Amino acid sequence: MSVLRRAVPMTRTSVITATLAGLVLSLGAFAAPAQAADQAISDASLTWGLNKETGAGAYNGSCNFLSAGTAGNTGSSRAWTESDGFFKVTDGNVSVVKDGPGTTTIASTWGNKCQTGAGTNVSPAGVSALSNNKVVLKKGTGTADPVAKTANIKWDGSFTSVFYGGLTYWTASNPELVVKGDGTATLTATASGYGASMEDTSAWVTIPGSKVTLAKFTGVTIGEDGFVKIPEYLGVAAPTSVEAPQVSTGATWGSFPADFVEFQGKTGTQSYWYSSGGGADVRKAATEVAVGWTSKASPVEPEATGDDKNVKLNVKVPDVAVEPEPEIFSWSVESSAASLATATQQAGGTFGATGALPGVKVTDTRTVSAGWAINGKTSQFQSATGTFDGSALGWTPTVTNPVGTVTQGGKVNPNSPGLATSQTLASTTTPNTSAKVDAVLNLVAPSTALAGEY
């Protein structure tokens, strides 16, 4: 494994600009060996925005948003205030991020939670003016078997989904993901909250915790470092017990899992989780779930067994012996440094910078091979004055001059989930391939990052 050190200085001026520097970006390659079953996972991340409605405007002039942790009891159906202290950007292993300017991702705050990435107010109509906020759960633990394509991972933490500025809200605690070998998967959690009613504003009932299915999946294929998948919604029938009839026509009709929808009947927001014929139907479908972890698997070599035997050999040597060229698998990095230039402060106070990963050249001349993959992750940013997490860095990989079929890795947004967990730069499942792999680096450091060289 090669270790690349990125030097990017951070200094703060009177206009709060900064130069970010120095992290450790580790790139590793594996040449598709047999893998150990049931890898132990201790750093799994889960990133999800539930659906687009969860970041839309509300018709009472407020908005719907996500908050880290379990919110307190308002005592009645009323809008949250900042002084309540219910809204949290982070709580233990859970944080909330949202769209920032352009294609950046920033921390969701009390001040920007009802804004789009461009800084305008979110809208209760259409899909063009949304916050696209997401919860990020970290430090998930469990097991994963990339050979059997199974996984069982649990997270310790909670997040709260708030509608109409706080008139109604519910909490999901300690999610658990189970992936089966047939590609089906479920994400469950303990749901609790408070029941409200638009018809009776005096109604306010505590909902005790119960296990519900947040999402179901089909066609899940876990890799060495996780998977990205949109849960089932489109074409799914809602339970027959729903208060408003389901509309089962149009391109966006569908439903969240039945027991989840039934739970939402207690909160007063049931119709926001299945198609009911309203203008919000285009925002109700479940959005993409990203699950990632660091693979700790290593090649498993079979144990040699057997008895010593004498074997009589025969060989004929020709007049001219031709030595075959050796088959190789190799990879190299063009440079040991990359610059992210000078970071600039963005809306919300975060610091953004971009740069380029030095090119990685991969050559595999093996004629019998299950392929290879180049993965990378970042360490924590450190300086004499402070630290911030390596998840602040993301990348957009590209593959050039491929020989054979080489697939570039997916885009990894900063903080969603970022490169603190191992992500794939490029990979192939076929022998005799080569390519040059590059990536654009995108850093979004938190607003709390102190000045200094990291």
C-alpha cells in the first residue's frame, strides 16, 4: 500500500480565507484474491435523505428538515425555535449535511436548514427548490461477507424528521441493516415521536418506540466497501389501512414499507410517505442510500497438507528454449504530492478547495485473473491547533487510455460520505487490463476548522 501525503497550508486572514493542507490519502490495490468470509466491520457509514419531501418547503411558510439526535418534547404542536435547543447538527455518531453552493455539501445549520444550495428559500412546490438534506450515521459495527454478498450492520444513534417547522416530528433510533445473499435487504430502526393533527391543533400524543422498516431493497450487490442503492418505492402498494386512498397511476406512484406508513398514521403525516394524488407526490419517492465501510479482508491462502513423495520426472529440452515473458500486476503513482491551492470560505462558514489526485497507472498482464481494484481513503486532518475529519474530502474519478474493461469509481461527495472510509477509484473484473486513473479532489472543511497548517 502506498501512502501519499498532501500538503495544503491553512491560514486565516481578516476576510477569513484559508489555505488547507496536509492529509494522508492512502491508496491501495488488490488483485482479486479469495476473500475471508464475514469481515468484522467497525466503521460503517450510512447516508440517507429519506425522500425529497424531507427537505422541501411547507405550506405554513416554514420547511421540513432533518435533525441529529432525539428531539425533546415541545408539549404541543408548535414550530421549533432556536432557543428550544432541539435542532442539532451533530449528536454522537450522527450528523446532518445538505446541499451547499454549486455541487458542494455543507453542514446543515439552524440558519440554512430551510435554504437551497444557492441560499434561496426552499419551496413546497416541485423539485427545483429543496435543501436535499441528509443524515450521516458513522461507526456502524457488524459483519460483511463480499463472497456470500451478505451483511449485518448496526448503528448507535438517532435522527429526527421534522415537518412544518416542528408542528409534527418523529425519531428513528439505532438503525440496523441486513443484506441477504439473494440481493434483498432491509433497514430497520426503532421509531418514536409525537402525534399531531391538522384538524385538531390541540392534539399532542406521545408515541412509544416500536421497530419499523425504514427501507427495503432488491438487487443489492455489496462490494468490498459497501453499496449505493435506491430503496423500493415506485410501484409499491400502500397498506389498505391508510387514511387517504393511494393513487396508483402516474410515473411516481408508490409507497414506503407498510409498517412504516402505518406508524406515520400516528404522527399525522402518513400521506407524505405514499402517493395520495397531491402535489407532493413527485417528492415522496425514497432517495438513494449510501452505505460504506473499510474492508479489513486479506487474501486467504489455503493451508498446505499432504505426504512427502518421490516423483520421477521426464522432460525433453528443444534445441532453442524460449523464455516466456513473466505476467505482472503493478501500479504506480505519478507524484507524491498534490496541491489543493487556497481554500475560500463558503456560505455557512465552511472552507472549500479543489485539486487533482496524481495519476495512478495500473498494469495487469495476467492472463488468468479475477481483476483488480484501486481504493483510497483519507486520514484525519491535523494541525498544531486542531483537527477535522477526513470525510471532508471527496473525489470524482476518471479513467483514461484503458486496455480492456476498466470501470471508474463513483463520485464521492465531501462529508456525504467523504473519503474517511475506503472508496473505489477504479476497478475491473477481467484479466489483462491496464489504465491511467485520475481524480478531481473536492474539500469542504467545517466552519469550525481552526487556522493552521493541516
